[in-house]
Amino acid sequence: MSGVNGGNQDVDIDLGRVISAVWERKGRILGATIVAAALALVGTSLMKPSYKGETRLLIESRSPNLSGGDAAAQANDPLLDSLNITSQAQLLQSTDLIKRVARDLNLARLKEFDPAAQSFLPDPLVLIGLKQDPMSLDPEDRVIQEFREKLDVYAVENSRVIAIEFSSRDPKLAADIPNRMAEVYLQLQSGAKLDTHSETAKWLEPEIANLTQKVKEAEKKVADYRSSNGLFQTTETNSFSTQQLNDISTELARIRGERANAEARAENVRTALKAGRASDTLSDVVGSQVIQRLKEAEANLQAQISDSSTSLLEGHPRLKGLRGQLSGIRQQIESETKKILASLENEAEMSRIRERQLMGQLNGLKADSAKAGEEEVGLRALEREATAQRQLLETYLARYREASSRLEGNSSPADARVVSKAVEPSEPYFPKIIPIIIVVSLATFIFGCLIVIVIELFSGRALRPSSVRELDDETVPVADASAPAAAAAPLPVHQMQAEAARFDRPESARESAKTAAALAYAKIAEQSLSEKESEAEEAVAEVDDSGFTIGSVAHYLQRHDVPVAIAISPGGDEGSTATVMLAREIAESGRSVVLVDMTGSAAPTQMMGENPKLPGITDLLCGETAFGDAIHPDRLSDAHIIPHGASDPARAMRGVDRLSMIIDALADAYDLVLIECGPAEIAGISRLTRNAMAEIVLSVPGFKDEEVAELVTDFEAAGYSNLLVMAQTADRHSPRPGKRRAA
């Protein structure tokens, strides 16, 4: 906040003062809370209680299955989608349904549903014209209007259940009305289905009579066309011509097979006779009974000749007679074989003749079949028309039978059923005395506290200037007298030198240099508190005795949680050595610190790294090494170092824009990022600082006071006011226990 109390300085809210103001007025706040709770108790006790009843309906398909088959799945029934459930909930709130329930229960006689007719006092809002006179409406409309205000119908989420809630001052009426609404709804739904079936049956009766006549005419046209064109049918799918064509085709295939078989058998016998093979190798010859008898006779004669040749000479007449008989039998076998061949040839010829006859018949039937096909086009058109009329007639008949069977009242139940009836409530749902009292009490208490807070803020008593906190931060820290000089909190150079200028302690040329630097920061020194002057004198005296040591700078950086510090060493490697000792001093105090070697001589790398060729900052800027590979531990302390690196420094400076990202990443991981820049110029520091509030450490061991004052003046002229001077590498006191002494 700004602009408060007539000044332009920024202010903060004093939370302690706000809490104290609320506590001071706790009596009034609690008193108001108790009064509000009492009024809430009286008010809720005087209210007339209201009771609420609830009936629940489940929307589901309840059409009976009259087809005799399995019931179809109802998951995709349009009746059960979410839009239909919402529509049914709106139907329960329809005016017709409410009117019927109001008439059945005679609600117009009750004052609760028609308060305007039974009230003796006029409504003030009606008198001043802000509200319509309810008496100008019909009594039934007034009842419906009051009925709707007490009715709440909604679909239960993620279900097909509809809840009917009704509130009334009469607990019995609160249960009777939703139950009656459910009954009337089911009756209306069932009646609507009966009306639908009745209208369907009435509409189907003349349609069925008309379709019956059309089916008869269409079937008569089919029969007349078939008989006039000779399109006789043997089966439901085949005509007479088609059947003949199929039969002749089958017979032709059989005759062709027999002819081929006979020709093959005759050719086999003919080839055997020409080759002189024995006839008993042919199946057709062997199968002949004549051949079999001749073969038996031949075998007998050969046996007799064999027997007689053993006892008779070759020229014996008996042997000659037997051989003559054998020759005659063989001639008979050969003659019979030729007859078999001729029979096979005759059989093949008969098959060829039969094949030619069947081919002629087949060609004639094909011509007749083509003609019949053209005529069947018209027949099929007539059949399609007759089939369509017949199917439509069958569909109408089925629907008519179904609609006729559901014309009775119990045959068409509503597509809903009551799953939970309302019961007479025993406790009122309003008013809830205890919750109302608690809410009113809490609201009154919170409102009272807010009023007190707003009053304190607008009066200015709860505000404080924010410069008080800034002034506390700007005060000069004082070193602990019991601690060694190295442990004393360091003073920023502009504060130390400004405080030194407040005391007239002329000493040689060193004092004149400090006085010159103090004049540059006189404005800041004027903001110091007067009660700290003695402590500042002791601190300056300590600085005069021991200088700005490594320990004091380390203590300052830790105390103020400085995340990034830039070390400038105008003296070269001697100043870089002091920066290395500063990093080790901070690491030994338990803080995580990393030193980035940005010097040209790589002196910090040689002091802290095990190998001067380790990858470091130049490699990171060139993108030649990973981030984690560029961080290495100090060989003598717990500090870490990012060495100078082995890449070309000129090429690394082309990627110097990446340096800010690297420093930000290190600041997130370490308590302090210490960047050693060596004898860098003031103009080259801007890329590292990015703003004038960066902490800069001037590492100037061995420098004279006049030289230090000149450096401070130059940096201050360039806009860098946050300077820390590290002029001494070690304290005059003995080192602290557990710490290395900077050498």
C-alpha cells in the first residue's frame, strides 16, 4: 500500500496490530455472536415446520412379449435414453397431472395451497403495485402455482430413476401427494398406450381389407401369365423347361461316359489281338461264359494229351485226335474273342447314336429355355408385386392381432413402476435449528472480526512504513567481541567507509583515502541509526587494525545468503589465490560452494584441480562437454570447481550468452556460486552481473589503501555500489579451530 497517512512511502499491514485490535474487542464480538445466536434460536422456534416426502419411479420397458420368442434386449431401447428420462421428469410436472392430483385430494380447500383466498390482511406488495393480485387468478391456477413451488421432480444422476419430492406443513399430505402423483402418472401412461393400440387397430382394419383384395388380384395376374406363356413350374424354384433341360443334360453326360467306356474296352481287345497277346489277359474276354467253358475244355485236352504222351508214341492216332480237338477249341476261343470285340464296337456305336439324339433334343430345349427366360422377366415382376403386397398384408395382420390383444386395461402397463413410496415423515426438514444457529453465529463472528480489521486499516493504526524493514537491513552489522576477527560479520565497503568518515581520526594517507571513498557514499551513511554509532566505531576500528579479511568476507556472504558473487582480482594470480581460499573458507563452514574459473591464467584450476586439462567452463560454452562432467571437487576441501577448460577461449566467448543460464543452474544447486574473473575490466563485468545489485568482491591483497580507494571509486562511477573488499589474506588473530588458515 502507498499513499497512506499523507505520505508517499510504501506501507505494510501490521498483522500483530490487527490481531491485537480483534482481541481488544473480543467482548463486543462475542456478545454480538451470542445475541445473533439467541435471535436465530427464537426465529427458528417460531417458524412453522415443513415436512418433505419422496416417491421414486423407475423408467423401464414393460411391454409384454406376445410373440412367444425370447425377449429382445432393452439396452438400446429409445425409452431408456437420458433425454427420454428427462422428458418423463418434465411430464410429471405437467399442468394436467397437477390439476388431476389437486382435484383428487381437494387441495383448494387448504389454506396452505390458497393462502390469498383465506387471508384477511391484504398483501403490501399488491397494494403498492409491485406484485400481481393473486385473487385475479382462478382458484385452480392459484393452487397450481403454490403446488409448483412445493414440488421438486428430478432425474437421479447415472440412473433411470425419477424422484418426486413434495414439501408441506402437513406430514400426511407430504407423503400422499407424491404417491398420488406417481399413481396418476402410471394411469396416464397406461391410458396413452391403450389409446395408441386402439387407434392402431382402427386404422389397420380397412387397410387389411384393402390389401387382401390387392394380394388376390396380384396372385391371379401371376397365374394367368404363367398359364398363357406355358411357364409351368415343377418346384418353387424350377420351371418345366428348366427341369427338362437338367434331365437331358444329366442323361447326355451318362451316355457320353458309356460311349467312352465302350470305345476304350473295344480298343483294348483290338490292340491285344493285333499284338497276339493271350485272350485270358483281357477282362472283357475272361468275363464271357463261352470263353470260360472253352478255356476249361482246352485245359482238359491239354491234360489228356500230357497223360497219353507218356504211354503212347507221337504218331498214335489218339494223340493226333486229341491235338486236333485242342486246335479246334483254340479256333473257337479266337472266334469268340472277335465276337466280343464286335459287341463292344456295336455298344460304342449305339452310345454315339444316342449321344447325337440327345444333343439334338438339348439344342431344342435351349432355344425353348431362352424364349421362356424372356417371358419369365414379366412373370418375376408380377411375382415381386404379389410378394410385396403379401408381406405388407402379413405385417399388418400381425400388428392388428397385437394391438387387438392389448385393448384391455391390464394388457398395456405403463413403462414405469414405483420403486419407493413416500412415507409420512416424522421430523421436519425445515427449519434445522442447530445448523441455522451455528451458521448465524459463525457469520456474525466473522463479520464482526472483518469490521474491526477494516476499521483498523482505514484508521491507519494497522499500517506501518515498509522503510522500517529496509532500514533494519541497512544497519551496520557488529562483530561479536568474543569471536575472532575472522568470524566477525563483514561490512560492505560503502557502509564501512561511510561510518569511518563520521569519526575524525586522521592517520596518514590511508585515512585520507577512506575519507574520499566515504564522501561518495555519504547519502547512504546518513541513513544509519544514531544508536549504532558506537558499534560502527568498533567495527571500523577492527577493520583498520586487521583489514578486510577472507574470513570476514566469507561470514558476510553466508550471513546475507548471497547466491552469486563475482570476484575481481586486479593484481592477477595473487588475488585469484585469495579467492580460492575464500571458497575453501566457505566450504569448511558447511556451505556448498562452487568456484568458476573465468581467469586467463587458470590459476584457480591449477590450485584446486587434480589435472589442469580437466573439462571446464570453456568446454561448456562451446558445447563440447556435459554439465555434470565440467564440475570437479577441490583436492584440499569440500568446495567444487568448474576449471578453465581445454577449449579455445576465443570460440568459447562466442557462446557467452549461455553463461547466465549456467550460473542460474549452479545457483539452484549450490549455496554460493563464486566466479573468479581475474584482472577483468569494469566494462566486461556487465555480462556477468546483468544488474547493478550483484555482489562484487574486489580481491586486492597487497594493494595500498589509495589504490583500493581508487578502484572503489571507479566501480562506483560505473554503477556498481555493492562492493566487498578482500584486502588481507589472513587475520592477525590465531585461526579458528577446525578451519584451515589461508596461506
